[in-house]
Amino acid sequence: MNQNRKLAKLLFKDNFMFGAVMVNEEICRDFLEMAVGFPIEKVEISKEKSMIYHPEYRGIRLDIIARDENRTHYKVEMQVAKKSHMEKRARYYHSQMDMELLLIGEDYRELPAAYVIFICDFDPFGQKKYRYTIRNTCAETGLPIADGSTTIFLSTCGKNESEVPTKLVKFLKFVKADLTDCFRDYQDDFIRKIQEFMEHVRSSREMEEKFMLLEELLKDERAEGRLEGKAEGKLEGKAEGKAESVLLLLQDLGSVSEELRNKILKEQDMDILLKYLKLAARAESMADFVKEMDKI
């Protein structure tokens, strides 16, 4: 999201707006019922876990962590751009939820059901489905494995309207909407409820302050990432140049094996590379260099 965008112009799928709206427990419950396809009486949202730092994204995300009256746990994440290895990310999220439960004293035999739900503004599998539901099965028998874990990918790019509830289709079209279409009447009470809450967020001074704070945090993340990237690039460049100098000296001693070449080129520690360089300069033979190199 462009850091210069104002709160009033945020869409539901934008990181801050998504988090601000979905922490409303009534809206979250209605969404979960629609996504998983069974009634939920009540949800409890872990608001302290909603703001999460994702190293892979180099930034902060507002995700939803919730549980219902049956202790079923849910993690909901908005995805506006396709990332690699989403299935493995889902696996990580499931293991993360299980580990947290085990750490607070749960026995693995009592682990509750868990859902990881991605709302995708793209088609994650290219099959033009509005909903992809993934559960474990036995390859030999085709029978489901009752481990309680389910991953759901919702896609705004589906084409199978007849196979999913109309309510879900309308919601996903609303997620995909631009700034003009996000205000139109979708003839749906749930979407109307979201639109009304979005207006509350846009007009709230408290939300504006939180948005500005988040923008500052993201700005700092970007600046820090650029500085780290430049520093890492300089170091990598220096290391590569030093390694090439070592190899250039070694060529005067004879043929450099592929194994030795790779070992030198992969070394990133400048102190060690400097020692290699000094050793290559004074070594009388390749065997002498390798022997002394192993001592470093």
C-alpha cells in the first residue's frame, strides 16, 4: 500500500482497514460462518496477537486470530498479491497455533480444530474457484485424516457461482472492488455491515492516529530494510572481490579444484578471507595452502 494514501481512501482489502474491521467480533463471526460453512455462536478475538511482524513481507500485518465457543481456532489473513509457497505458509500457521496451545498446557489429544483462511485477491491455484478447501487425506484409501486442521483459500477471481453460496460470491466481489465500487449497494446485509463499520473507522480520530502510527512503523521498516540491503550488498561485493583475489593468487600455484573454489567463493567472513589472501600470497604450493587453510 502506498504510504501516502489517506485513511479515507483505504479499501477493505488494505492491511489496516482489514484489521480494523475484522476485530469487530460480530463481523468476524459472520465472516467465519460464511467461509467455513457452519454456524458459529460466538467468537473471541485475540486482539493482542492481531498485529504481527512478518519477516518475509519486511513489514507489519494485521491478521485475525480468533476462537469460537467450541474452542475451534482460526487465523485469517488478507493476501492482495500472490506470494510463493502459500501452502507451506499455511502449514507453518497450523503448527504455530498448535504449539501455542501445547505451551499453555494442552494435551495433543485435546487439540481443538484449527482453520487457516486466506482471502486472496487473485486465484491461488488457477482453477477459477471462489473457495478451495484443503484437508489431509490418505493417499492409498482416499479417506480423510481427522487431525482437525483445515486450510481455506478464498479467491476474488472465481467463476463457479453455482457451486458456492451467493453470499460468499458477493463478499469476494466486494473485496475485489475499487474505491468507487466499494461504496455501492451489494444487496447484502453482511457487506452493508462492513461498509458501515468502514465509515466508522474512516471518521474515527482514534483510528486515524492508529493508522498514522502504523504508517510510521512501516516507514521505519522500509528505511531499515533499505539500509540493511545496501550494507549487505556492499559486504557481499567486498567478500566476492576478496575471494576472487585469493583465487587469482592460487592460480600461480596450480589448478584450483572445484571444491576449493566453491569453498572460497561461499565464504562471507571478511576476516577469514583476509587470512586466505595472506596465506595464498606466501604459500609455496597448493598442498601447502590447503593444509594451512584447514587450520584457520
